[in-house]
Amino acid sequence: MSLIKNNIKIAIVFALLAGAQTASAQVGWPTATEQTKPWARWWWEGSAVNKKDLTWNMESYHNAGLGGLEITPIYGVKGAENQFIQYLSPQWVDMLKYTLTEAKRLNMGIDLANATGWPFGGPWITNEDASKELFWKNYDVKGGEKLNEPVVFMQQPLVRADGQAPKITDLVEPISSNKNLQLMALDQVRFEKRIPLTVLMAYDGKGQALNLTNKVDAAGNLNWTAPAGEWKLYALFQGWHGKMVERAAPGGEGYVIDHFSKPALGHYLARFDEAFKGRDLSGIRAYFNDSYEVDDARGQSNFTPLFFDEFIKRRGYDLRDHLPALFGNDSKENNSRILCDYRETISDLLLDDFTKPWHDWAKTKGALIRNQSHGSPSNILDLYAAIDIPETEGDDVLRFKFATSAAHVMGKPLASSESATWLNDHFLSSLRDVKQAIDKYFVGGVNHIFYHGISYSPQNAQWPGWLFYAAVHFNQTNPFWNDFSTLNQYITNCQSFLQQGKSDNDVLVYYPLFDSFSEPGDRGLLKHYDAMKPDFKGTGFESSTEEMLKKGYTFDFISDKQIMGLQSSGNQILTAGLNYKTILLPDNKYIPLETFNKMVNLAKAGATIVVYKNLPSGVPGYTGLQEREKAFKNLLAGLNFTAGNNGVKVATIGKGRFLIADDISSLLDEAGINREQMTDKGLQFVRRTYKNGNSYFISNNGGNPVNGWIDLSVNAASVVVFDPMTKVYGSAKIRKQTKGKTSVYLQLLPGESCILQTLPVKIKTADYTYYKAAGKSVPVSGTWALNFAEGGPTLPQPIKTSELKSWTELGGEDLKAFSGTGSYAISFKKPAQNALAWKLNLGKVNENAEVYLNGKKLATLIGPQYVVTIPSAQLRTVNQLQIRVANLMANRIIDMDKKHIPYRIFYNTNFQSHSAGSKGPDGLFTAINWEPKPSGLIGPVTLEPVKQLFIK
């Protein structure tokens, strides 16, 4: 494919991604696409795939409502060795090509991990391109003397493995030449060897620095007599960090690359060019990189061969002249500033010599890149800004905001998430749990969900099939699989709105990375940035953003580089088509001169800059410090603060102003920032804007029902409320407030969510129906017939019971061991009371319920609420109610563990426990000590009469 065609394709892809941003207001559900559906990471274990089972798997995923898959080859399954396909072999590429063809037939998207497991690496990575670690020694020499020992460093042997760890003496170089790599699952390997001297510097403590490197012979002997004085020698040696690819697939085992070396990346990607040559793989939407994770090992990858040259180019001085400060042996200030410059240079290299060149490479393939930038020793906002689809993970909204902020600030239409990783221990997570986790991602700004994940498994694999070492297990063998489409449809409904328009946040919060760069760490020279903790714990950055999140202020994070691209229009701050109202300085100590000068200029043009507690006190780094500090203090001198309202001090500058206060609410209120007061009632939200109004995703994450007026910070003539679980929508009841605000009436039970669409004009659509109780609930009681429809290890015999309780308590061992679906049936008479409708409440359910009335399906309920509204006209004099309940995988797994039936059949991690109660003697997962988990319909099942609530 020519470069012109590639560029055209990329332009088309981005046009499709961004097209929704110009969509006009509509009343009704937006059109669902493969992109609005959830996607999943697709583990190819051992790459042991075949065309028949690829088709079966993909058709089942498609039928369950997935819109796309990300292929990630990983470790293999024991017993399937003859099916392993070597990574990037012609046969492997054939299977990839077949998958792309099937995806096109099924209208599914495909992303491809640019590695097996993570991080980037493999058997073709040489010692030259592998990740490096800096080691050092100190020597003392007095004037007139020579060093009496050789300048040498022996790298100590090290083996860490997730499988069967060998002795280092049993391994040979190169690693790829060793047998049983899948069995060993090597995580880090260092061989005992003498490593090369990078530099030898001598310092006299009086400002004199001498480079003695060329005076050291091949044996390490230093041919130098010290001049007068007391000399401290620093010898730096370049060793190997030894990090191996984690969870590597067959043919992917090897060293991780040096992420700070552009040549290393080029050599790595050349292997893909070779494997893909002559193949049409244009169906790949995006290439993916998992989080950095190089340093979840012993030591740090903290050096690259060209580092000192890059440092001079970027920082303007030679770091070799300041090694005592780098290692914390100079004055406190010099230590801080030199260390900051070292870390900034590493950060720059990860951006300029890895992330950007990788992005450029993907463009040549006509593809995007998706990246988890967190965990890197870098400014992760800048890394996220340099890619097409930023991806986050975890369970903390503030953590999500690093990825989603970069998407918003840089105008990227999608922000994705590795979702539902380790919600619970193995086999314990329900669709209810997943739904709650997904809602939190939406609140954090994510609009492109990836499950983590689904393992390719042959159709005839013994139960529970091929599994991944982390939970949740989104596999066809899970009893919740038949109900999985309900969750996927819910996510699709939400994302059809969340992928429209643009983010609508008010505040840009400055990311105070230089404060952290300037503080020593506890793991070595580098820090790795992921979330607020640990590096920003207890800082103003943490406290201000936590308070803003709690109070309902909307905000994004912004980096120094991104600030330099901001524009102003009146009192608005503009970036990538978004309008922000202010920038917040979160009590940070350091700020680059260029950044602060840009903020001053924005204020002069009309913007408001708000300062939480204290202005920065200085600039970071070492070079040109006096000149930069002088210019910075001149800028500060131009800010003359006077007392204002509510403890806020004001400094007018040009057409704008700086505000400073100790209280974040007073500060933002004075800046004219409206908060969304719904957070006071336990609601969480994300707000977006489109051509004719706003949309809100709102989740009731609190423990109490919401039934009343909710104030919105926007002005609207109409508000439509959409229920993404049922797809019911209608015109909401609203009332006007002061200052252009609007209130809307909402009814949300704990765990429920809705979408609001605001419009500037009156619309003609059916009213949304609000209900209120019209009498006491009536129990649905009598004899329940319980039959077991599907599951195992065996189907229990039918049961009749008048008492609803866990089916594990209704019989013998077969019921305790059963994982699958039980069908409850009962007849009941229509209650005598007249009512508009009846709310059928199933009470407690473990875990999902399909509800049928008189043979007609009403709903699939996945929780946390198990309630369905039935119009009175649908009730007959005598009614047949059927409730099909699917439980968890856990009970069958408990039975297998107690009977020592093997299902942990995997190389590498086989597999990890996530809680103390599931650890066996070997430290790995077992359910042998678990008791059977409650299963089925627990109830009580009731019918509550309701009538329409008319709101004045």
C-alpha cells in the first residue's frame, strides 16, 4: 500500500471517529456501530488457534454483542503443545489474516498487540537492544597517588521466573536457544559477566571534574596519578536490566527492548515488517501496547547508550560533570535539580524515541495506536497525547483522568479502558460487579470499553476451557454467558452517547510533575507514574482534585507541553475545539518558566488562572538557573494581590486575573465555575457537549435511592432521560432555576444509571413516566418448581419448594457443586387491587435473572436491582411466572478442586490467587477451602402496585 493510500485511510478512520462530534441534536438512541459496542482483549494462548474454532469463537462473541477484539498472544496450554504456532511465523500470520477476514464478515473490529504479553520484546532482541541498567562504584584517591584496584564491575547473576525457575548455570545465551521456555516462564535474567565501563569521572570537591575514561585499559587499570587534593571517583557501568517479556507466547520469549533507544525500537519493529511483507493486513484498526511494566522487576531500566549525548542536547550541559549530585552526594538543592533534569531526559526519550516513532510506524501500516502510558518513568500526559487512543485501567476515577484528560485536551475522540481486571478472585465476579465497574469508567471519561478479557478456547475443550490467569473470565463456559449480551447492550447504549460530541469540562488542572521529578524516590533513580499514589499522596494536587471530584466540579489534567499549545478567546481557554474556563495551579512548588509565562499571557488576554493555597516558588532544573529564576520572580512581581470575597485574593493582570485561596470551592466559585450539585446526593456523572446541547451519563453510586429534583449547571428548554438498561426514554420533567440553570426530576435506585440529553428548544416526544407506590407489596408465594436447564458437572433433579433460598441448601452434593442455570416457575393470581402497573421485585438474586410472564420474556436482570415494571394490562387472572437464574462458576470449581480434577493446565502463571482465602500451599489459586456460594433466586419475590407520579 502506498504512503498516499495509507494517509487517506488514516484520514478516513479519523473522520469516522470524529464524525459524531458534529452530529446534531436528536431525540432517540444514536445508531449503534461496531465502535460503540464493547470490545475485548482476546488471549491467544500458545497461539494454538485453528480456523474452525476461530470462526466459532468469533461468531459467539459477535452474537453476545461485542464490536471488536484485540489479539494478544500469550503463554500456552499444557497438552496442546502440538498446536502451538510460533509467533510471527508464516502460519501465525495466516491465522491473523483469516481472523481479519472473519472479522470483516462479522462486522467486527480488530486491534493487534505489538508484542506477545508485555512489554515489547522477543527472541530477536539482542543484548545491544535490550533494556539497560546503570551500575556504579566510588573510589577515593589522594593527590599524588594512583588507584590501587581495577575499575571493573561484575554483574551478578539473577533468575526470576513465573514458572519453574532454572539455575542460572542451566541457561545459555541467547535466551532463545534454551529449551522449555514456556515451562520456565522467565521474568528476568542476568548472567554473571563483566559489564563495560561507560564513564569514569574524578571530582575534587572544589568544582573540578575530570573525565578519566580513556585512561582505563582493557583490564580496568587506571593510568592516572591524582593531582593535589582529595579526589572522589565515580565509575559508571552499563549493565543489562534483564527484563523478559511477561506472559510470552511461543516464539515471543526474549528480552524486553530498551525503551529509550530509537534504534532498538526500529530493530524490534523491523521483525513485524519482515513477517507482514506482502500480506494485506489492512483490517487491523490499531496496534496496542500494554502498560510500561519494565520495572516490575529487580532494579531499574534507567539508562541507554546514547543517554549522555541526549542529555547535553536536551538540557544544555554535561551530566558527567555532576554525577555526585545525580547520586545524592552534593548539596540538597543541586541533588534535586540534577536529578530532575535526569528524569526529564528519560521522560523525553520515552516520548521521542519510543512513543512517537512507534506511532509513525503504525501510520505506515494504515493503522492507529492504542497505548497504556501509565507506569512509565515519564510525563504520562505527554505520552497519552502522542497516541490515537489513550487507555487506562484500575478502579480510581482520578487515575482514569490521566488517559481521558489527554484525549480531551488533544481532541482525541476515544479513550479506552482495560476493564474488569481482578474485580474479585477467580470465578467470583458477576455481571452486576462488572456493570458497576464499567459505570465508574464512564464517569472517569472513558467511552471505549475493552474487557480484560476473553481467552480463545476450542469448542470441544473440557470445562471450564482455556482461561487467563487474571479474572474476570468472560468465556462461553461461564454461566453468565447467556446474559452477557444484556450487559453489552447496556454498554453499547451508553457509548452511543459517550462517543458523540466532546467533553465539557471547565477546569484544567496543572500536572505538577516537576515537584515529583525533584524529590528523591525510594526505588532508585527513576519514579514511575500511574495515579495519585504514591508520588502525589498528600499533595495539593491530590487534595484539590479529590475535593473537586467530590463537589461536582468538572476538570481535566494538563501538562506543560500541552499548556504551550493553549489559545485564548475572551475569558475562555481553547484547545482542540474545547473551551475551558480556567487553569488551576494545585499548590505546586516548581513550574517551568515557559509554562508560567504562558499562563501570565493567557491571563493578560482575558483568562482566569486560579491558585490553590500557594503560588509556585521557583523553576525546576539546573541549567541557566539564575537567569530563569530572575525572570520567574519578575513574573511573580507583576501579580499584586488584594483581598476579595470569601477569602479569595485577586490580582488583575491585563484583561484577566489570578485568584488565590486556601479553599477550593471558594476559589472556583469566585472564578465563575459552576459545579454539578448532584454529587451531594451520591450521584456521579460525566458531561459532554454537542451541537445543540449537553449529554450527561449519571450513575447512582451511593447507597440511597434518588427520587427528586436534580440541579444541572446548564440551561435547557427540554431534557430527555434515557434508561440504557431498558432503552426506554422520554421527556423529563424540568423546571428553570436562577442564573440559567435547569433542574430535572430523576428516579434512580442504588446502582442504576441514566443518560440525560439537554436541548435548547421545546420538543415533542412522549413524557418519561415516573412512578410512585400505590399500595402495599403483595408476595408471590406458593410452590416453586425448580428445574435445571444447563450447566454441570451434572444436572440436579427437579425440585419443588415453597421456601426460596440458595439452591445449595435445597439438596445434596450435586446442588452444591452445580454451576449453571436453574429455572423457577410458579402460578399466581392477579392481585385484586387496581393499579396502573406492578413492579415485580425479585429481591436477592445470585446472580442473573431472565424473567418470563405468561411465556413472554420481560427482561434480563443483571443487578444490582432486580426489578421490572409490568403494565397492569399484561397480567391475566392467573399468571405463569418463570425466572431463569444463572449462578457463578465458583461452585463447580470448588467441586473440581476438592476432587483434584485438573483445570489449571497452563504454562507461566498457573494461576494467581487474588486473596488470602484462595492461596494453596504453593501460593497459587485454589478453591478447595471455599464453601459453596449462594445460588439462585433467594427472594422474597413481590408485586408492588404503582401509579404514575405527576410532578408539578
